[in-house]
Amino acid sequence: MPLLGGAMPDDPDLIFHGGDVVTVDADDSVAAALAVRAGRIVAVGSAEDVLALRGPDTTVVDLAGRALLPAFVEAHSHPTQIAEALGPPAVDVRPFVVPTGAGVFDKLADAVRATPAGTQILLYGVDAVLQPDLRLPTRTELDALAPDNPVILVSNSGHAAYANTASFELAGITRDTPDPAGSTFVRGADGELTGEALETGALTLLATPFIRDVAAPRAYENLHWAFAQLAAAGIATASEHSYNKVSQAHLYTRAAAEPDVKLRIRAYEIGTPDVAADPHHRAPDRAPGANELFAQIGMKLWADGSPWQGNIFTSFPYLDTEATRRMGLQPHHHGGMNYTGEQITALATAFIAQGWQLSCHVHGDKAIDVVLDAYEAARAPASSRSRLEHVGAMTPAQFDRAAAMGMSPSMFIEHVYFWGDALIDELFGPEHGAHWMSARTALDAGLRISFHNDGNVVPPDPIGNIATAVTRTAKGSGRVLAPEERITVAQAIRAQTIDAAWQLHLDADVGSLEVGKSADLVILSANPHDVDVDDIRRISVEATYLAGRQTYGADA
């Protein structure tokens, strides 16, 4: 029986035609049209066949030569950190926004003038590598620059922070405060705090007053803002890779219930000994489907730190350069672990027994060995699709071993674009720096890989990730890093769609344009397959859809 207005129950809600429908199916086929009904893809094929399905209420979108792809999947993100670190009133001083150290301290002076006395100030994004004139400040230097405000400068890596005395006092941190597990409050020869805090546990304690008193009143509003940043980049599914149930569960469950929510989120909880010891902490018996817009699926571990902080564990030394000296590194520095192999193994074993997928932050090749040993000792099953995050210095033998174990890497490929020159000239030299993020070697080992932008570290930009994976061009000099590690456009798109969805256990529902799947879609200004590879980065996102509902674009 016809519905009111003549529409039939099986009429599509949306039809797209007039451009390439890049399906990312098993054959990487390209169609001419696609139809959506009730948030699901109901037809993919020729324009003639699909347009024949339209009813009186079907909205027909003419792509006008543009391309329709699966919406991008950001397999390693931090929406709450985007909200807290970049949303107002925090100050964005990342090198992509403020390219010099002098500019950072100008921003600090502006914030001090604009902020009432006693209110804490947070600046996010200082980078001793990409802001070449930056000298990392001490506690007493920050005291002089901000005499009436607690102030924290967080590194762009998110693995270090620099604070004045008032911020340490506000957080209740003294020279006698024990270092949290895997973290350090740096102290001088006299035992006093220098002002530097390293790694997540220390940063969390230091930033707690800012999050509680300054960020929390805007937490939900800023999370919506963060979701919008990701949707504007063509992303419909993202992860939360530093999930804290106590402080974040209510935000994510509330957002997921909103009719206009812009993202599907899969969360990885921060794995601590307390959580590992909780007998009631177990993975759900049923894997969440795509219709569930928020769910926890895994546990997040850490092994080492950030290459830009000098605390990744490598078999090769950092170079002795002006940049590494600014970072405070001694000659022949090899970094180290934040957690011992025994600690990682114990946590991994506990969380595997609880039924969770594992995801471990690790960069240095020596640290990767430790993590693979821990996963092996914990008997991480291949079916869990346990993950290695970032993996800058991963070697061919390690990729082979990970493949044999059923592990999977998510790669921060934009390191090559933004830090490529520094990797070679300032940090590791041509042998190790040029082979950073070896995507071709990973694929040749038989691995399914994903690309990510790591939340607030660089702007969300899946198209940029694809461009870098295909060209491996450094932004500054334009040189190509290890051209033999370049991959094809099709492989790079898969790493940002179906293979990223696979890592999140969502590949049956999202990541490709196939009948029955969720209508997560992105309209691009051009088909990445059809432009010169050096022009891929110039492709723009023109619209994003989550389950058939537009979340970004002119008509959203």
C-alpha cells in the first residue's frame, strides 16, 4: 500500500549519481550510483538501474563529477583530548598554528593579559623539533612569565608538559610526590621540581585542576566541537584511545543519544593495574554493531613515549644535533621504556583474560620487541585483532612477526610529512629516519594497516594521510623518504576505510560501499585515483554522512 504522498516503503531516501562511486569492495570496483534507505545502502550499480528505484520523496544528489567514497575511519583518535586541549579556553600553539617558539610565548603573554588572576591557563602544542627557536621553559621561568596564574604548556606529542609553581601547587604535587607508574615529575640535582612532567600519569595529575575547574564546565559543548572537526575531515567513525569511564562515560553516552551526533565512537580504556585487578571488569559477551554509536571494545597500554620527547626505546641512537640538545638529550641517547616488559605482560594477560582487544602505544624498535613478547606471553588470540599503535621504527622482521601472531599496526603516517626532514637531519639520520612508518613493508608482510592523526597531535586529515602514504614527501624540503615504502592509492584508501574498520571490528558494517552496510559516506571534490599523486592533498571533503544522515557539508 502506498504511504502518504505516494512513497512506497522500499523507496530510497537518498540516491547519489553523476560521479564515481568508489566502493572499496574486495575488487576495488567503481560504480556510477548508490541508493540509501533507513541509513543502509540498498543499491550500488549503474545510474540507470539505481535511478529507476527513486520514489516521489527520494532525495537525488548529483555528484557533478565528484567522488563518493566510504566515510573515513579514524582508528586511533582522542576526541576528549581534542576538546580539552584545543577547545576554548585552551590555547592552540601547535607548530601548524604557531610556527615559532617566540610566537608561543607571545600567545602565553596574550593569555595572561586576558585571563583573570588565579584562573589556570593551558597552552597545547609546543614542539622543540618543529618550533626551532623554542627553548623549553623551567618552572621558575614560567613563574616570572605568569606570576598571577597557574599555567601549563603541553607538548604537541602529549607526552610532556611544563608548568609553573602555582600549577604544581594547585595539583598538590610537591618534590616528595611519588612518580605515577610509567611517568616522571622531573627533578633537578637539588631534588626540586624542574617544571617538566613526562608521560600520561604525570600529565593527568598535573592537568586535573584545569580539566575539573576550567574545561569541565564546557566539556560537552567542546566534545561536540571536537566531533565536528572530525566530521569535517570526512570521518564518520573514530576511536577514543584514552577512555576514562569515570570522567568520560557520561559524555559519550549522552552524545551517542543525540539525534544529530556526528560520530560513531569505539573506546579503548586506559589500562591500569587497578582496572586489571577488578574481577568485574570484563568485555561484553556480544560485540557492538554499527548501530551502537558508542561502545568500549578494548584496553590501551603504553610501552614507550614520543620521538619528539626523546623517550622512545630504540636500538639506534639519536643524533647529536641542535634539536636533540634542545630536547635535553645526551649523545648516544637510546631512550627507554615507560613500563617494563613484565608490567606490560601482566596487564596484557589480565585484559586478554577479561576478553578485551589490546592496543599498545609503541614507537621504538626495541620497545616493539618487548610488546610483541608481551602479547605472545599473554596469548593474545588473533581473533581479537590486537594492535600496535604508531610503530615509527618497526622493522621488516617485526612486521613479519606481527603478521604471524595476528597483530595489526595503526600507523601515524603524517610523521613523514610534518617531521620528515627532522627525522633524517635532526633525530635519526637517513637509514632510520627515512624508513619511518614503513607502510609498504607492513603490507608486504601481509598485515592490514590503518592510518591515523592521533587526535589533537596533527589536524584530522585522512586525505593528507593518503597523500603521504602514496608520495612519502616531507613538507619542508619536498624530499621523498624511502620511496620504496610508497603504497598505491587503493591501498592507502583501504587503510583509511575498510582496514581501519576491521581493526575496530566494524568491517562487516562500515568501511566499504556495499549493499547492506551502513551508509557512512564522504563526498570528495575529486576521485583520488584520477588526480596526480602530488595533488591528492588538495582534494577537499564536501560532505560527510553517518548512517545516511549528513553530518558535514553545505546542507548539513
